[in-house]
Amino acid sequence: MTKLKLGPITEDKPIKVTLEFPAALHRDLVAYAEALARESGQPVTDPKRLIVPMLERFIATDRGFAKLRRIGSAPH
């Protein structure tokens, strides 16, 4: 089985953002939610809940961004 990059979804105080996604990206989110539910054993009732953890993971693993933060060129 493939190990997904996204782990369990945690709760936090939300900030409201409105976005429009292409239909293909929404289908991918739904498919990812289904795969994550199978892998983790926890149902993902709303694929939109994946967006924040995915963005957090992307930013956390972006080496270029981390380097900019270390040298003080990126806002905190």
C-alpha cells in the first residue's frame, strides 16, 4: 500500500476563505479523501477539509521557502 503524505486531520480555529477550484481538482480531492479514509480507517466526510493540511504539508516541506525563512527573507 502507498503511504500518503497527509496524516490525520486536526481541529483548529478556522479562518474563512472562499476559493473556486477546477472540477478536476475537486474530483482529485474526493479521490484523495477516499484513499485517506481507507488508509487511516477514519472517514473524511468533506474533502474540503483536506485543503488546509495539504497546504500546511506543502509549506512545511518546501526547502526553498524554509531557506528564505531562515535567512529572514520571508514573512512569518
